Amino acid sequence: MGALPPGQVTNKVTYYQLLKQSKHFNALLFGQIFSLLGSSVTNVVLPIVVLQESNSTAMMGTVMAIYMTPFVVLLPFSGVLTDKMNKVRIMFLVDIVRFFLMFVLSIFAFLDQLNMISLFIFMFFMGTMDSFFQPAYSGVRAKVFTPEIRNAANSLSQVSVQTLRIFGPIIGGVIVSVFTAAWGFGINAATYLISLFFIFSLRSLNFQNNSLKWNNKISIKKDFMEGIEVLKQQSWLWITILAFSLINIFSGGIIRIIIPWLINSHFEYDPSVYGIVLAASGAGAICTGIIFGLRATWKKRGVLAYMGVTVSGIALLLMGFISNIPLLVLCMFLEGAGTMLFGLIWETSLQELVPEDKFGRVASLDMLGSFALLPVGYLITGWLAEGIGEIFTLILFSIIIILICGLSMISKGIRYFD
């Protein structure tokens, strides 16, 4: 398991050659850059706004649960849909809706009409849109990232994402400190418009199964089960999805709920410090991404991937015992580096092992397995933190992440994935 398919090109492709020879990659990359720039700003602005409105980690957990609930509920349907329709068209329509939602949210903020009810409604519809966008986006990546450019493409794509994780949080922190949250939401709305231009240039892509019709309700179940069969054939795939259905609960709760509280409420640092701490995670991910892309192939990928998550868990654990800003930054650097290592290995393995005509369904199953319990996890994190203490919750969740990684590596399907 894990061997390269027959005939796959393994010659090293430089970043320059990648940008020069693949116009579709360029469009996907720059569309992603502008879209995620706005989203990374909002990721800093949103928790600060929620804490200002409610002063409650439980309420932050509720907000994230409302976002994740439609996301995970719709994934089985959206995965089948993306395999039967043009994935680029789905991305285009979803970004139009997301622009409208973010524009309305910024208007509410400018008029000082923002409240928890409006945030609940906004997050619900954003989760709905993301449930369609993410499987479609994964399918487009699998189509564009052909074997000869796959490692370099995944690496450069993720490096750009993590670069935005550096500058986006810093920009978001500065906006909240100097201006208002409304400007952050407005910037996000504008970036969706720019990304639409790049998505439109991908319209020439052709996908398998685009012409398939919905014959009856039974076909939905049949198509969904075909995605499950793909996963069952590779123990690396289904074991990892099961493991991360738990890991993401605890890591997501720490990153989205505990860390904002730790920096903004517990230590009472300026919002710009929160931005810098999050940016450190992006810096660590960039370093890993660049190193990963310098080689065409990597050995012992299963062990490498889970060791990366273990390092991330240890870094989060240490944050429960320190208050020094440089050390907090170092921990988040290691967290980002470890998470990126896993993410790159996982993404390339999906692109290698999953057929194109089933990729949307498998991607949705991956997201469903990884994120289905996140709404409950966010609620548990918020309420548990208020019940037993945020610091204790941080330590407990970090230890669980490390233990899950250790147990997963007992499986030969993980240890010997190469």
C-alpha cells in the first residue's frame, strides 16, 4: 500500500516550472490566496467580537457549533452533488453567496447592529456554503495537481495558505485594535469578489461524470456507498479518518476556543498579540511546506504524518504551563509545523489513491468523518472549560491528542504507509 501508481512521473518539478507550465494551477493558487486572505482576517476578528459581545467561551463554542452543524449534515449530499456537476461552477456560485453574506455582516457591524443572533445566522449560512465549496475545491485540486507536479503543487499551495496565516491574523489584530471589526468583515467580502475572477478562468476544466443525471433517490445512496468502498480498500484512509474524527474535536476546541481565551482574556494581551501567536503557527507550517516540496517523494509517510500531529499536541500541551509571549509563539510555530506535515501527506495520499470520478464523495466523507463531531466538540469545549477551567481543559485535550496518535501508529496500515 502507498506505492506510486504505474507510470507516475517522479521527476522533481521546481516551483518556477510549476507556475510557468500550469495556468490552471496559477488560477487556483491566486484565487485561493485572495479568498483565504479575507478569511484569515475574519478568523481573528470573529472570536474577538464574540468574546466582546458575550465574554463567554461557552458562547464561542456555540457559535462554532452553529457553523459546523450544517457543514457536516450536508456533506454526504454535497459530495455526491460535486461528482455529478461541474465543480468549478459550484465554487463560483458559492463564492457569490459568501460575498453577499460577508458584505451584509460588515454593514451590520458598521451600523453597530451586530449581536449574537446575527452572528448565529451568519455562521449557519457560511457553514452551509462551505459544505458545498470544500468537496468541489478538493476535486478541482485533484484534477489540476497531476502526478508530475503533485508534491510541488501541494507544497506551494499550502505555503501560500500558511503565509496568509501569518499576515492575515496580524492584519486582523491591527484592524480590531486600531479600527473596527466591520473593516475586517468588509475586507473579507472584497476578497471573495477578487477570487471569483480566478475561479472563472478555471471554467475550461472538464470533469468525469459531469454529464450524469439524477435518476432516482436510490442512486444517492448507491453513489454515497461507492465512496465508502474506496475508503475501505485502504486502511491508511479509513483509520486516519476515524482517528481525526476525535483529534479534530480536541485540537479544534483548543485552537478556536481555548487559545483566544488564553491570549485575550486570561493574559489580557492586546489583540495584536493574538494575531502574532496565530501567525507563528503559519510560519511553522511554511517551513514544513517548503521542505516537503523540495523532494518528489517521501518515505515512511504514515509515521511522519502522525509524528507531526504528535509534535503539534505536545506544543499545545506546553501552552498550558507558560505565559511568556516568545514561548507561546514558539509553541504555535511547532503546532503549525506538525499539522502541516500531516496535512501535506494526507492531501497527496488522497490524490494518489482516490479515482477522479469518486473524489468529491471521498473528500466529503473525509470531511464528514473529520468534522462531524466538531459541533458537539465546540460545545463540550466551551462548557467544559467553564466547568473545570480552561487551562485544565487545554492540558487534558492535548494529552488525548498525543494518546490517539500513539494508538493509531499501532496499526500496520499506518506504520507501513509509504
